[in-house]
Amino acid sequence: MFNVLSSVYLLNLLSSDSVSMKNMSRPDKNYCNNPNLMYALCPSAETGSIRETFFLNQLRAAKYSITYPKHGDFLINDTSLFDVGGKGKAFCQIKDLPNSYLAVDDIETGIGNCIPLWIFGMTY
């Protein structure tokens, strides 16, 4: 059923890159296809889930390969690790990992490996 909902663009499914029986039967994480669906289905959706849904939706629309990593939130093209959060988000979860970045909401400009979340809305 998850695959059917994904094929009609209601869900975005996220699995790790490892092949296992668990990944074949269900994804590691599932998201609504976009934040507008979240607001329609649940007006009190959590801000963190909305941020992650936006990020995933924008990069999937730009045809990036996205998997669920052991650390952080998203692994893009098997090279770049992203952790999504708000203005107070720190690098503590991914600080020692190469090619790791923060996608942060509620900031206008980035610095170093901290990128404003709104910029990912311009990926396509």
C-alpha cells in the first residue's frame, strides 16, 4: 500500500541503501509528498516534520537520489549528509562526518556548512 500511495504522489518513502527483507516490506521513514498535504490532513503538524517534508519534496522533485542514513536526516547522492532543523540546530549529531551540512529554517543567510532551508525551494 505504501508503494501505491507513493506512486500517486501522496507519500514520499525513504529507505536506507542497505538491502534487507525489512526494507523490501516497508520503508524506514514515510513523509507526506508535500507540506500542503500535511496541513490539509493535520492542521497541527509538527514543525520539524514540516521542515523535513519540504526538504525531501524539493530534492526529490529535482531528481536527487535520497536515502535514510544512520546519522542525520538525509543522505543525498550517497555523498552529502543533511540534518534539517530550526534556527537553534547545532552540528552535534553530524559534526565528525565528512560532507555534512545543516539545512536550517528561520535564517536568511548561511555560513559555512549551515544552509538556509528556503534555498532548497529553488533547486528546480
